[in-house]
Amino acid sequence: MNLESLIPVLLLLPMGGFLITAAIGRRLHKQAHWIPVLAILAVWVLAMLLVINVLTGTAPLLAGSETHGYAFAWFTWIPAGDFVVNVGFVVDPLTACLLIVVTTIGLLVHVYSIGYMSHDASYWRFFAYLNLFMFSMLLLVLADSWLVVFVAWELVGLSSYLLIGFWFRKRSAALAAKKAFIVNRVGDLGFILGIMAIFVNTGTLDIRDSIHILTSPTLAAFPIPLWITALLIFTGAMGKSAQFPLHVWLPDAMEGPTPVSALIHAATMVNAGVYLVARANPLFAAVPSTMVVVAAIGIFTAILAASIAMTQTDIKRVLAYSTLSQLGYMFAALGVGAWTAAIFHLMTHGFFKGLLFLGSGSVIHSVHEEQDMRKMGGLAKKIPITYATMLIGSLAIAGIPPLAGFFSKDEILGESFKLGFLWVWAIGFVVAGLTAFYMFRLMGLTFWGEFRGPKAIWDKIHESPWVMTVPLILLAIPSIGLGMALGLPFGSSTLSGWLEPIFRQADTLMGRAAEPFALFGIDGALIILSVAVAAAGIAVAWRLFGTNLLGLRIKGRPETVTAMSARAPFLYRASLNKWWFDDLNHLLFMVIGGRIAYAAWWFDREVVDGTVNAIGRGTVSSGRGLRRIQTGRVQNYALGIAIGLIVMAGSYLVLAGR
Amino acid sequence: MVRKVVPLLLAMAVIGTVTGFAGAMVVVLGQSWDDALFFMLAALTLIAGLLVVTMKDIIRCGLAMIVCFGCLAGIYVLIGSPLVGAAEVIVYIGAISVLVLFAIMLTQTKDAPATLVFQTQAGAAAIASTIIAIVIGLAVLATTWPNATPQRTEVTTVALSKALFSEFVLPFEIVSVLLLAAVIGGVFLAKREPGGPS
Amino acid sequence: MNVTDIVTIVPLIAAILTAGAIILVDIAWPGRATIAIGTALLGLAITAALVIITGTTPALAYGGSYGVDDLTTFLDILFVSIAAFTIVFAPDYLTPRGLPIAEFATGLVFAMTGAMLIAASKDLLVLFIGLELMVLPGYLLAAYHKTDSYSTEGAIKYFLLGSFSSAIFLFGLAFVWGMTGTTRIDGVAEALKAIVAGHAPLSAGLAMGLAFLTTGVAFKIAAVPFHYWTPDAYQGSPTPITGYLSVGPKIGAFALILRLFVEALGPLSPWWLPVMIVLAAVTMTLGNLVALTQDNVKRMLAYSSIAHTGYIMVGLAAWAAGSIEGLQGVLFYSAAYTFMNLGAFAVIAALQKRTGVTSSLDTFAGLGRREPILGILMTLFLLSLTGIPPTAGFFAKAYVILAAVQAGGPVAWLAVLAVLNAAVAAFYYLRVIVYMFMREPASDAPALKHGALVWSGLAAATVLTIVLGLFPGPLLDVVGHAAKALVP
Amino acid sequence: MDLGTFPILSTITFLPLAGAVAVAVLPSRWARPVALGFALAAWVVSLLLLVSYLPNNPGFQYTVALDWITVFGIQYKLGADGLSVALVVLTTTVSWISILASFKPIQTRIKEYMVSFLILEVGLIGVFLALDLFLFYIFWEIVLVPMYLIIGIWGGANRIYATIKFVLYTLVGSLLMLVAILATAFAYQATTHTWVGAFDFVTLRDFASNGGFSSALEIGAFLAFFLAFAIKVPMFPFHTWLPDAHTEAPTAGSVMLAAIMLKLGAYGFIRFAVPLFPDAARTFAPAIIVLSLIAIIYGAIVALVQPDLKRLVAYSSVSHMGFVTLGVFVFTQQGVQGAILQMINHGLITGALFLLVGVVYERTHDRTIAKMGGLAAKMPVYVAIFGFFIFASGGLPGLSGFVGEFLTLLGTFEFNPVTAAVASFVTILSAGYLLYMFGRVAFGEVSDFLKALGDHLEDITPIEILTLAPLGALVVVFGIQPGLLLDLFHGTVADTLTAANAGAAIDIAPQIVIGGLGLLTVGVVARVMYVLMAPRRVASQLPVPADSGAAQ
Amino acid sequence: MSDSLDAYLVLAGILFAIGSFGFLARRNAISMLMSVELMLNATNLAIIAFGAFIPSLGAQGSVIALMVMAVAAGEVTVGLAIVIAIYRNKRTPLVDEYDEMRR
């Protein structure tokens, strides 16, 4: 059998899982997880089958390109005259890379949820939603038509809405879900306009064909300038990947159950934006100015989020902001043209951030749904597995060699430096330090020192069941090894080998020649620098939040923390209040927007409708006025007639004169 | 006693002056007797008409109307339609006026106002009717009537009856129907209902 | 006067004999309503038959003072049916109030005779006498409930103003006669053609005569500002008679207009057209606006009848402005208006069978619940008056508007004004429906038993209202011929 | 399949009439089943029409033409093209659904109710099938009366105001349209000197395409048609009757109103206004596009702050129907296709939304959003369905709402990107008000008001699901296979476009335009001044916004 | 003077105006009736005058005048009957007090 016909199966399995569970899940009670989990397991197996074939190059060449991959045309969706949208799929190396992340983490999260959600009343609903999400996400990475991508774009938005608002009794959850959906809609607006621009320019919505036409130098003049098109597409990416200023929804999204945060808001959905830009790379490459915008927004988001993460006390929120910051890295990478690095970081980050979130979930679970780190501490003894795995994750994200994060992040920094984006490198460098700091602040507050919560809880704290710990362990492995697996040898890494054909056109457009990697030169220096700054960050955090690392006993210094925060009050408050973005939005959309809306309604009632009613009233009252001439007295009537007669005679005499 | 005499004296005075004028016309201005007669009759007609619409006592109005119609009859004779003049006397003075007087008798009551005879709008009415008069007058004077002759022509009874029974026989018949309908209606309305208010 | 003359006016004779017969049977069997009605209906049937028979052959009689043509036939049939409907609807109202049928029927038939005479007259004098014969019994009928102060009050207002306007009309007639030198309509038309042919401006006397004539007829059709008598007379009169007054004299007067203004004074149409346009505009507007605020349905319908006068005048203006369809419009509208308006009044009369029931809006509260059939019929007639398809009223309006649009110029704007008025009118017609179906009954008085006559009459009116709306074709042919007979 | 000479169109049109008669004569207890039976029968026949219609044959099919008023060449002429077929099927479907949906809510005067409902259906179907302008007008007006009664008799507290406003408003427009129709017919007769075909749509269309009508007539007549249709759609300044009518009407009434009656206007634009007066259509297209944009954005903004479920949905209708007019008057293929799709989808989705609101109303006898909350706990199935239609209305891809909206926007984008950008801004607003409503009703703790109701708050019943299921199914099907509809339309779309593109804008003196706008501004300003000055209105100054449902 | 048509017509016009004044100004129903009679007579005068000065109209004029008289008689009959009837109801001949129906 030919493998491409498996592609629709990848979609049908989770969809089926969703439909069946939605229909009968309620009756399955605690068994409701079987169908979804097995569906995803199957998906994982099939996906790996495809991925291996694609990446090892055993797959056939795709039509009209020298990339290996599978393409599958399914059916015609919209046949509207000269506007036709076909639903088709393609698995090329880029998609393959995402498939690895999506299916693997998806599977593990499913398993993890069995344990995490076991006490929830609507267990079945959760798994149904998860499958719906998997369907949408797979559709997103597989689709080969802009509009189908958009469909998936909105569907992941929907499932994210459902999952954030899963505990709908919490008003805050409901509001967070709404906020996430609406903010995403802003990005989607740009995306859909970009799609229209692409169609108007090229007359097709097939991703590869359209890009080919757009970037072919022969037909330069388009009705819609290319840079506008590119930026519109990027707007979509910003929405989904929560880049500034559309980042506000992601932290609130933590209202959802932790597995959701791990899967959707760390590992997969938020990467969609990165994937989209990478997918459209020649488009951006054709107009370098747009890439600067991407880089700027990316790196700005990175430092902004990092600065906020420094002071947050909610464990999940810290992770959320770190996710923002890491996504910022990826966009910076895309912006400077380090395509491979971006995807590399996407993959590694997917794993270790998934790990961190699941770990935090395990922590929260163990301290009875407490998320405030100030009420934690010293948990290392009680939940060693969680502690160990999370420590790995933290080291990975901090960029300590040889863990995964080191390779990807370092590649980003190095590339940006070498490609001449010094400012990107500089900011990234700082962010690296901050990252190390806030991660180990988290570790310190959570696992080290003394427990600061109520005694009663302390006694009940216990390690999570195996369904939760096993996924942690399984995720720890790539967090350690993925970097070495994909990132070596330096310069011509495995990953770049896979992705090279995808980004070839972009590189040629930008006139890039891959220069040799100098370990004992500039690159080495950069590596040392970044490792150093990471170490410094860890050290500071260690110093401040205490640890018994390596047997050295140093107590935490809360007073120093307060002292430092007192020394830079503005920065501290800014960080604590997330730079007041939520307040700004509240002002803009709730207060001002609300007033505008009420003004419009008032206008509608009083002016538009009021005019209508006024006309009616005017007519009636004029009738009431005219009534008066009917006095009831014959002589008045007669006088009226006489006057009428005179007027009549007068007018006739005038007319006669004509 | 005096209050009864005064109006009679007044009437005589009026007739006297008018006749005097007429006489003067003939004697002094040397105009034809016809003109004098016409002037007399016209003047009396108008004066009587004015009295009809202005006098307080409605019975006197009725009498004044009789005078007015009388003069009109005279004019008809003068103008050369003696038969119509006769009809005027018979129909109006003989029938209608008497009918009106009866009606007046029937509807006179103690509380019928002796003083206030005019509408509040009398002034406006006066203006309006003056304008009407002026309009008609001017229109008449501004008009030349096609094939009108400078002198009157007698309408012989023969011609009249011929017209009446040849080209106007249908109206003649219909008018009888009309009168029949009117009589039926009048009778129905005027006869007292046993149940009705007395 | 010879045999052919007699033969030609035989429908007229039949009508007069009917009137006489009613009196006689009433003398023979005093107060026997059914016999009187029977006689009346029989007589009317015979009259109608004779009208149709004689109508087949156009003829002139009495030296050309009386003519039978398609227009005459059409109008005569209309008048006869008006009389028949009125007689059918009356008893349920009159009998409970102790009012005799015979005199009523007699007066009605006499009035009908007058109207028929107008329709057939080719002579100004006949026209005038016909007019008087039509209106005199009208005064009588208006006062028919003579012990009721409203009825008599309405009647005396009607009578005084009516005779006032008759005098004005006659004065104008005299001047036109003096100017043209003949009473024969065709003669008048000839003379006027000659006068107009010279393109000389009209002589003042003629213009003034025209003014007096217009005033006179405007009064009879109740055009603003000569409409004052309408609301009071309509409200005061016994309801079935109000129904008659709202159509009989009005359409009679329009027949007069057709004979006098269209046929005799046709050559002067350039002069009277502007006046008609203005009159039509103010008439429909004022009628509708004032009707908006009426709480008494009879009075409301009185004002609405003023408005409808305006619509009909639009057709007249359209003809004067050169639209061939104008006259058809006038005729069709008259027919449609007759049936729907009589129907509406019949329903009111039926409701007032129980004495003491007023015609105020509250009477209609919850009617749809108390007497559903009457409610539905009333709704139908009101919708037709509004001009909602598929009813006679709608097609009539459409026809008049088409004519106006055809005429173009200012008359086209008259059409726009007309439809805006129709929208305004919808408000007060719908208001009645609101009371009937969307309000709870004011009193829980039991439903009344209505006579078979009333039902059959209502049925006829309903059928005609719907059929004329759905299949106006045949009637269109008839009015087409009628109009041709008037202006070939 | 071939139906031979079977007069299927007349059958569809008059089956409900027969039903009305039957209901009228039969005793009241039969009213419900009989009415439903006839509605279903009409539905079946319409499906027969759907399957037997040949989308690839040009022009109108199953045409019947009988001489009616020969003097003016007025005919009883019915004919169906893809658009008519689709709308007729929509009508018949929604009709039986509404009748079924009113079994429980309507308990008084069932007989009258069913009769008016069936007559309403006759009028609606007739409008979609009539090919003779006179006949079209008659059906157009027939629609008014039953709706007037349905709102006025079975409506809510303020029903009489709402229903009279509805009728008068519509009447003003349609009467002017009557004048326009007659003027058009006469213009034809004046040139060709025959009344034959003076009211026949096809004849007039060809006549118009050969530049038969004078500019003056085109402008006048088009404006009259425009007013009538714009009021029905309803387009921006003429929309205020809609919220009142919707709020006061009984559930089924709102459904018919939203699902079908609003389509009459759009249908009128596509079928009559544009083909008959192409030049005028071109001339006024910019103005109409602007009005549509205003309707789209403004409607959504006002919807954001509606305290009443039905009012919110009503204003969302204004916003959605704005897309229809927009799509039609950009005169691009995608635009018109999208507009037509949008018509159908709006019919399905908004109809369903009103049904759903009705379900809550049945149980709570209240529509105040503020009083709701936490229904997801009490009525999970209901909330699931509600959410489905909410997202369908929000234009979620994969459901039918999206395709129409996207095609319209694409067509607009081809016409002018900025316009499209402005219009597409509504996707955010719609998400705003829809999720606000949904969140407020479904999520959060169960509100005290609902708690108080206790067991009255049973979950959605099978009957109610039955009324919603067909709509939901269609929403999914048309979402995944819009081709099923699009194939029906290409004939209509092509006709519209050819007609429109044949047209050349008549140039109107700029001073007229400027003057008009100036007058308008002055009027609005004056009105605002007046309202602000009027003392009694101080209370209704801008209220301080509560949770206005805007993004937070 | 007695030979000029205009003189008679003006006389008729003035009489007509006097009648109309009476009709507009008097309060008593019967006075108003009499005023109408004046107007009708004025008309008659005009008619007769035309008849007298336009030879072709001579006979016609007289006939018409006679007819008008008859009609007037009929009107008066009905009129007075109505006056009496309403007098029975309202106990006053003053027309301006008959204003139960208005507006």
C-alpha cells in the first residue's frame, strides 16, 4: 500500500475519537479515555511511519520540487467559479518535524491526563476535546492549502477555547477562554486578509504554488504589495504564537487544566505561528524588511516576557511567560533568517516545556491544586521524580550543555550574531541570563528550602501515580538528548540536513551562503559567553532562593530579594504588573470600547429609531391639529366653503388670464 | 303703540324716497319710465333683501322676504317674462313664504334670543360676501356675452309652453317626481312620532 | 315625446314605480317590513334588468336631453346595486329602533332615480334636477332617525350646506349656460371648443361660472375644503344610511363630474386640471391625517371616504392630463370603493343591531373573539380599503396610480403622494384590526343573531371585493367601454 | 428526473393555502397536525423540485404563464432558477420547523395562528417564484398581513407597537415600489406601444439590457425598489423595526422573520433591482456598499451591549445581512456567490438561534442575559447545541457560515481591499458578542434566577431537538460541501453579473450628492441636539457600561 | 339702464351676496333657509336676464326659472321638515347650538 493514503487516517482517527466520545463518553464514565488515547497511539505510530520515511529520504520526491515527502489530494471543498479550494495534505520534512512534536507530546499528555483528570466529573468531555484538538492541530500541519490551514487555525482556536473554559463554573476560566478566542481572532483577521491577498495576487490558494508564483521574479507587479501580504500572514502568526502585542491571552489561558497548558499552550498550538512563518519563508525572504519586523517583535516579546516571568508567583504563569519568551526566540530566529534554528528550538522547547508544564501539574496535584509558589518549598524530598525531571527541564531551558536547550538556543544566538543582527544577539543574550534566573527561582521556591504552606497539606503530599510520572520521564529523555541528536555535528547538523531543501529558496533569495562553523573561533566564543550568562543566572537564583545543590548548604535570602526589589521599584512593579498590558486592554476595550458601544446603541435608539418614531408622532399630531377646523358649527363650515369659493374664483380668474 | 308704528313709518319713508328718486330720474334726468321702474324695483329688492338678513325679529324677516320677492316678480314682468313673474308670486309669496312663516311660528319659543341674531363670525361673513359681490360684479362687467342683444325680448307664453313641452318635457316630468319625493320626506319628518319627544 | 322616448327611459320609470309601489304596499300592509323590502328588491331587480336590456342599444331620447350609453348602463347598475345593498343591510338596524322601512326604501329608490338620471342626462337642466332628486331624499335619509339628536343634527348640517352649495352650483350653471347659449351637453362642448379654439383667454364670466360649478361639485363629492358636512352627517345618520351616503351621493356626484366636467366642460380641462390636482392632493392628505386621530369608527370612515375621494380625483386629474386610463380608473375605483365601503358599514350596522351600541372603537374590542366571522369580514374590507392585495381596493388604487404615472408631470407626483397617504391610512385601518383581534372584549355580551339578508349581503360584498381584486379583467373591459362612450 | 408537465411550482405555492383552508374548516384540535401535515407536504414537493431541477440549464425552469389581466398583459407567471429553488426549499423547511416549534408555545387561537402561518408561507414562496412584477408585488404584500397578525396577536408585551411599526415601515417602501413597478411597465408600454410583457420580468430584463429605460426612470425606479428592499433586508438606517419585531414576535415568528423574510429584500436586489436597472445599480453601488459596511460594523457594535437575547440576535442579523448587500453590490463573482450563500446560511443559523432562545424562553419566560448563567450545568445538551450554532454564526470554518462570509469578503477584497479589511473587522466583534452571550448564558455558576426555577429548567426535549436537527445537519453539510449550493447558483450569479457589468454608472451632479449629504448631516445633528436638549431624556444619556461583553 | 344685461346680472350678484351673507351670519336655521332662498332667486334673476337679452335663450330661460322654483319649493319642504324635527329634539332653532358632533 502507498503511505500517502495514510494521511487522511491521521485526521480521521482523532476526529472519530472526538465524535464517539462526545456521543457516548458520558456513559463510559471512567473508561472514557480508552478510545481517545488508543486513537492517538495509533496516530503516533502512523505518523512516525511517515516521518521516518520522509526524513530518511525514502519517500518519493514531491511534484515540482526536490523535497522528499508525501502529498495526498482529498476532495474539492469550495468550487466557486474561478475560486476553487481543494483539501489536500502534504508531509514534507518541515511537517515531519512538527508531527514528531505534536504526536509524541500529544500522546504523552493524553496518558498523563488519565491520571491528572481522574477525579473530574466530566472526564469524558476532556478527552473528547483533546482529540478534537489533535485533529485540528494535525490538520494545521498537514494541510497544503492556505484556506484549509486557516480552517485548522480556527479549529485549534475553538478547541483551545473549549479546553481553557473546561472548568466553566469558574467565571475566570470562562472569561479567559473568551479572551483567548477573541485575541486570536485579531490575528486570524490579518491571516484571512493575507490569504485573500495571496489569492488576488496568484489566483490559487495552494501553498507551494502560490509561494512559487509570488517569489518568482518574473511577474513582479502584484495588485497587493508583497510586504503587505507577508505582514498580514505574520499577524496571524503573532496571534496564535502570542507575540507582542497579542501576547495577553496566553498567561490567562493557564486557567485551563495543566495538561492543556502543556499540550496546547506550550508544545503545539503556540508553535503554529512559527510553523506558518517557516512555511511561508520565501515570502518573507523576498522582502527582507518584513523579516526585520519579525525579528524585532520576536526578540522584544522575548525580553518583555522574561522580565515579567522574573517576579510572577503563580508557577504556571511563570512557565507561561517563559513560553512567550522562548517563542520570541523562535521568531527572532526566523527574523534573522536562522530558519533551521527556529524549528530546532521549536522542537526542543516543545519537549522540555511540555515536561516543565506536566511537572508543574504534578506539583500542583501534589499540593492539592495550589499554584502559588509562595505556599510551596522543599518539595524535592516529597516528590523526587517530579523534582528530578523538572530539574532536567530547567537546565535544558537555561541552556546548559549538553542538554537540548543549549544547542537550539545557542544556534539562534550564534546565527543572529553571525548574520549581523547584533542587537538581536545582545537582547537574546540578556534574555538567556534572565531565563536561567527565573527558572531556578521557580525551582528554588518550589523544591528547595522549607515548605511554607499549611502543615496539614505537607503531610499529605505524595508523588503522582505512574500514569503521570512515566510521561515525565519519557519527556525528560528528549529534553536531554534531542539537542545532541539533531544539533550535531555543529554547522551541518542533522536537522539542517533534513530541512535544507525547505529553506533553500529563502536562502538563495537572501543570498546566504552557509559559512563554515568555527568552534575555535567566533562560534566557540559565543558558546562560552551564553553558557556563562546562563550559569550566572543560575548562580544568582541559587544564591537568592537557597539550595542544597552539591551538598553546599546555603539558606535562601528572602530579605535580599525584597531589598533588591525595593532598589528598583519601578522595574519590580512593572514586572509584577506585567507592564500593565491587561489594564491597558481593559481600558481600551472594556471602558472605552464599552462606551463607544453604548453610545452607538444610544444613537440607534434615540436618533435612528427616534427619527422614525418622530415622523410617526408628527403625522398623528398634525392630524390632531387639523381636526380643529371641524368645529361642529354650520356657519363656520359655510364660511369655509365661502372662502373656498372665493379662492377658487380667484384662481380660476388668474388661470383664465393665462 | 309707538313701537308698532315706527317700522311702518320707516318702511313708508324708504318707499317714499325710492319713488322720489325714480320720479326725479324721469322728470329731471329725462330717462325712460322703464329705467325708473327698474331702479325702484331693484333698490327695493336689495333693501328688502338686506332687511331679511339683518332684522332681529324673524317674523319681520319673513315679511321683508315677501316684499323682496314681490319686487323680483315686478322685475320679471318688467324684463318681459310675465309668466315667470306670476309663478314667482304664486310659488314664493303664496307657498314658500307662508310655509316659512308657519315654520317660524312652530319654532318660536320664549327663550329664543330676541337680541343676538348674528354669528360671532358676522364680520368675516360680511367681508366674504362683499368680496363675492365684487367678484361677480367685476366678472360680469368684464365679460361680453356672445350674441346678446341690447334690448329685451318678450317671451311669449306660446314659446314658453312649446319649449316646456318639447325640449324640456323630461325635466318637467322629473320635477313632479322630485316634488313627490320631497312631500313624502317632508311628511315623514314632520309628523310626530308617538314615541318621539313632543 | 314619443314611444321611443318612453322605451328609452323605461328603467327610470321602473325605478319610480318601485318607489310608488313601496308606498302602496306600506299603505296596504302597514309596517310589514318584509313585504316592503321584497317589493323594493323586486323592483330593483326589474330596474336592473331593464337597464341591461336598454343598455344594449345606445340611444338618445327627449330631443337629446336623455341618453343611454355604456357609461349610463355601468353607472345605473352600480346605483341599483348600491340601493339594493343598502336596503339589504338596513332592516337589522332600523327595526330595533322602531324606524319604518317603507319610507326609507322609497327615499332610497328616489335618490337612486336621481343618480340614474344624472348618469343618463345629456342636458344641464336635467343634470341639475337629477342632482336635486338625488340629494333631497338624502337629506331625508340623514334625518331618518328623527328622534335622535345626532341624526337630525347631521341632517340639518347636511341640508343647509347642501342647499347652499346647490345655489352656488346653480349660479355657476346659469353663467355657463348664458355663455354657451344652450343646455344640451354636446352643444355646450361644441360652443366651448369654439371659444377655446381661438386660444383667447377665458372670459371672466365663464371662469367665474367654472369656479362656482367646481365649488358645487367639490361639495357634493366632499372634497377638501368643501368636506365639512361629511363627518357630521356620516356620524349622525343611521349606520346603513351612512353607508349609503358614503357611496351613493358621492358616486352620483362623480357621475355628474363625468357628464359635466369631462363631457361638457372637457374642452376647458387645461383650466380645471390644476384646480383638480390641488383639490386631490389636499383632499386625500387632510382626510387621512384627520382620520388618524378618530376614535369613532363611523367618523373615521367618514374621513377615510374623503381620502378616497382624493384618490378618485387623482384618476380624474390623470385623464385631464392626458392619460386614457384615468377615466377607467375613476370608474373602477368607484365600483371597488362601493363594495368594500358598504361592506365595512354593513359590519358596523350589524354590530349596532343591539340598540345603544355606539360605533366607537371600543365596540370592536375583541370582536375577533366574540364574532369571528364579522371580524374576519371587517378585516377583509379594511385591508381592501387600505389597498392590500389581493382585494378590489388594491387593484383600484394600482389602476389610478398607473393612470397618474402615465399622465406624468405633476400628476405623477400626485401618485407618489397617494401611496404615501395609503401608508398613513394603513395606520388607522390597522388600528381597528388591532382592536378586533389584539384587545380583549370590553363587554361579554353574547353574539347577536344576524338576519339572512345581512349575511347574504355581506357575502355578496365579500365576493365582489375579492373577485374584483383577483380577476379585475371583466370589469376592466366594462369600464373601458364606458369610458369610450364618454370620450370616444 | 423529469416532471413532465406537472405544475410543480403552483403546487408548492398553493399547498399551504389548501392547508390554511383545511385548518380553517376543521375543528381546532385538528389544527396542529393538519398544518404540520400540509407544511411537510409542501416541503416534500419542494425537495422534489430540488432534485428535478437541472442546474446546468440556463434561465428559468418549470415556468407556468397564464394570462391574468390581459388588458395590461399581466400574467400569472411562475418560474424557478437556482436561487428561487434554494430559497423555496429553505422556506418550506423552516416553515414546518416553525410550525412544529410552535406546538407547545402557542396555546391560544391555534386555528387562527396556523392559518396565518400557512398563508405567510404562501406569500413567501410566491415572492421567490413570481416572474411577473405585478404578481410579485401581490405576494410581497400578502406576506405582510399574516406576519402582522402573528406578531400582534401572539407576541409579547409591547407587540402592538412592534407590529404596527413593522407593517407601516414595510408598507411605505413597498407602496413606492408599486409606483415604480407601474412606472416601469408604462415606460415599456410607451416605447413598445403594447402592454404585452410590460410586467413580465424576463421581457423587461432584456428590454433593460438593451438600454430601454431612460436614466431618469432607472434612477427613480431603482431608488423606490431600493427603499422597499432595504427596509426588508434591513439595511442600515432602515433597520430599527427589526429588533422590536423580533423581540415581540413569538419564537416561530422570529424564526420566519429572520430566516426567510429578511431574505425577501436581498432576493429582490438580486432578482429585480440589479437586472432591471443596471445603470442605476452601478450608480448607487458605492453608496449601498458604504451603507452595508455601516450595517455590518454598527450592527455588531450595538449587538455587543444588548441586554436581551433576542435583541442581540436581531442586531447580529443586521450585521450579517450587511454582508449580503455588500456582496451583491461589489459585483464580483465571489461577492455575489458569497452573498447568496450568506443568505441561506443566515437563514439556517439565525433561525436556529431564535429557536434556541425560544427554548430558554419557554422555561424561564425571560430573555434578559444578565439573569442567565451556568446553564451548562443544568441543560448540557442544550448548551452543546447552542454553542454549535453560536460558533456557526461566528463563522467558524467547517460550518456553513464561514464559506459565505469568506466568499463575500474575497469578492469585496477583489473590489477593494480596504473595504474588505473594514468589513472583516466584524469577525472580531461577532466573536465578541456571541461569546459574551454564550458565556453569560452557559458558563459560570447557576444564577439565582435559574436556581429559583428548579425543575422547570428541564433539558432540551426531543421535539425541540427535532426542530433543530435539520438546521444543524444542513449547517455542517453546507460547511463541508458548499458546492452543493454553489452549483445551483452559477446561472443566477452569471445573470446578475452580466446585467450589472452591462450597466454604466449614470453621472449625478456632485452638488446634488454633496447637498444631500449635507442635508443628512444637518438632520442628524439637529436630531441629536434635540434629543440631548429634551429634558425628559436626561435619564437615557450614555449609561455607564457594565460587563459590555467587549474583549476584556 | 333697464336695457343692459349687465345691470340685471350685477343686481343678481348683489342679491346672491346678500343671501350668502345671511347664510353665513344668521344663527336661526329658518333665517339661513330664507337666505338660501334669496340666493336661488338671485340665480333665477340672472337666468331670466340671460333669457331676456339673448333671444335664442328666451323661452329656455323662463322654463329653467320655473323648474328652479319648483326645486326650491321641494327643498324648502324638506328643509323645514328637518328644522321642525331637530327643533323637537333640541328645543332651539339656533343652528350654532347644534354642535354635539365636532372634531
